[in-house]
Amino acid sequence: MRANYLFTSESVAEGHPDKVCDRISDEIVDLVYREASKTGVDPWSVRIACETLATTNRVVIAGEVRLPPSLMKKDKSGEDVINPAKFKSAARKAIREIGYEQSGFHWKSAKIDVLLHSQSADIAQGVDNASDRQGDEGAGDQGIMFGYACRETAELMPAPIYYSHKILSLLAAARKKGEGEAALLGPDAKSQVTVRYVDGKPKEVASIVLSTQHLEESWDSAKVRSVVEPYIREALSDIEIAEDCQWYINPTGKFVIGGPDGDAGLTGRKIIVDTYGGAAPHGGGAFSGKDTTKVDRSAAYVARYLAKNVVAAGLADRCTIQLSYAIGVAQPLSVYVDLHGTGKVTEDEVEAAIRKTMDLSPSGIRRHLDLNKPIYAKTAAYGHFGRKAGRDGSFSWEKLDLVKPLKDALKAA
């Protein structure tokens, strides 16, 4: 591992076109879980894989679902079909809360198409029939998932992505609160932070890039910088900003037309933003719009949970964990740990301890992290990791309650 280097990560705000789509898809996931709970349907039976496309005043929601009866209706022939009304309402709510009320993309006037259909029986059997055979549900798909943690920030996240997220989340909060001229910023924004590492540790911020939508057409780059710089400095208050730091604020000038009116959005196109900003591997699967039988989501969450607890337990300063699954098979095919030369114990010992302390089947993960809940809309922007666990059960994968079991398993080995 290099000792001295520059590393850069980017983030995008909740109003970025792709993030609008992630938010709508996760609002749909939450809607299905919420309706299941309200109507007495077993949340373990919920299935949804929802994709969203957004462009100028148009939203298309597509995918496959297994729904509670409250989200269905009878067609003219008496057949049960999906009722689009609540799905459209959830999408409009998301767009409104993000803050879009511009002529080319408005929560009231956007046309919303709901093209959801019943889950494929061939896919369903991978989970359901596997449960009959194995006594436990199988993975909803094959794939590889990664988790990562390091000591660069208090949240055990890589510094560049952590600070990129923090800049945008502070600006969004100021915009929504109507704080001074920040109230004239728009929902669409992108940030990028380059951190200089010395002796393998983050020392200072070497460059800052921010492009943010603004509603006042007369603003230029200098004016935008005067509005956003205090929030950027607040976000970077616990890391040094280099004296020669390069600042690029709205480098192209005016940025008034934003969101899906300026550029089409799709669910799942910001997977590196969602995870570790490129500082760790990504398996390739997106998170948003999926229930947690999909190991793209649940296994990536548990891999982060395990890596974070390994680092918090003092077993290493950096930890990468890979899990792999086959559709219809409950337990992972492999568990791989890399401590990047920082381990106080061996990787083999950590792998064995993980197997002893955690049931890594999809149902084991869902049960341990209590994932069968409407907790996903808030994950759609500013990262799925490095967040505070909520009282509603959100971000349960950020808890440190596996530290003692991991240590006990290592002692008993």
C-alpha cells in the first residue's frame, strides 16, 4: 500500500436525476413493507424489484412485485391487477420532498406511469422453494458483495466519500430550512473531494469540486461560491484544507436547469457513490428498489456491518469482506477477508469468527439486522454507509453490537 498519495471520491445530491430515481424506487419498497404491516401480511413474503426512469416531467416505474392485497384492484374481467394510485402518490411525495417545483419537473404535473408486474415464478422459486428444501430461504440471485471499514473517520469510512457526502447533506439541509441565500440553491448538485494522504493517513483536502443548481439566474460561479463556501468549510471542519487547495465551484458557470429536466435519471447508476467512493471494491449490484431477499442489498449491508465491527473490535485498521451467493442457495459460497496488512489476527481467524457469530443466509441477515421494515427511502441519498443507526431500525448495519461476539469467538478458537 502506498504511503503518500491523492485519492478522490464524488457524491451527488438527492436532487441528482439518478438519485431522484433511487429515492422513488426506495419509496416504493417502503410503501410495500408499510402496506404489508398495516394489512397483516407477513413482511417476510414481500418481494419487490423496482426500477425508475425520470426525464422532463415524466416518471416511469417498472419492475416485479409480490404485493399485499391493499395495493391491488380488480380489472374489468375480475382479475387482480396492480393499483397504480398509491405508487404514483409515493413518487409525487418523493419529488416534493426533494424540492422539485420547476416547470420541467414538478411533483404535481409530472406524468407518472406504473408498469409493475407480478414476480416471475422462476425467480420466486429460488427463494421460496429453497426454504421448503433447506428450511431457510435461498438467495434471490447469484453475485458477489463487498463490505469495507477503515479508521479514517469516526464513522469508520474512507475520508473522501465521507466529506463529499457531508458537503451535500449540509447544503440540502440549509436549502430546505430556507437559510439565507442557501434557500435559492436547487436540489441538483454534485461534489468531489480530493484528500492528500501522508503515511497512509488522510492529512488535508487538496481540491474541492462542487456544482450546484441555483434558482437565481443572475448568479455566477463567484456568487455561488460565496453562498456555499461556509457550508463546505463546516463540512470539512475536522480535516485540514490545504493552503493551496484548488476550489472549483460551478466551474461551467450558470446551473439553473437541473434534475431530470436537465438530464435523464435511472435507478442504480450511482453505486460507487452509494458505497465507498471507489476506496473499496463493489460487487456491481445496485441497492435501491430491492427488498432484502436480494443479496445485492442485504449481503452488502451485512458485509459492511461485519467489516465495521472487525475494525471497531481492534482486530485491524482496515478490513474488506467479500461474500458470494448462488440463487436458491441459503449460505454464502465463500467468505473472504482482507485486513490489508493491518491485522492483529490472521484473515483465516476472522473468517472463522464471522462464520461462528453470524448466520449469513438471506433470512439470517434479515433477522439479525431487522430489515423487513419501511426504512429504505432515507438510504437513497448521501450513502448507505457511515450513517447513524436510527430508532426506527434504519441503518442497523452501522451498529457495533458484534464487537464482543467476534472477540469471544476468537478467544474460543
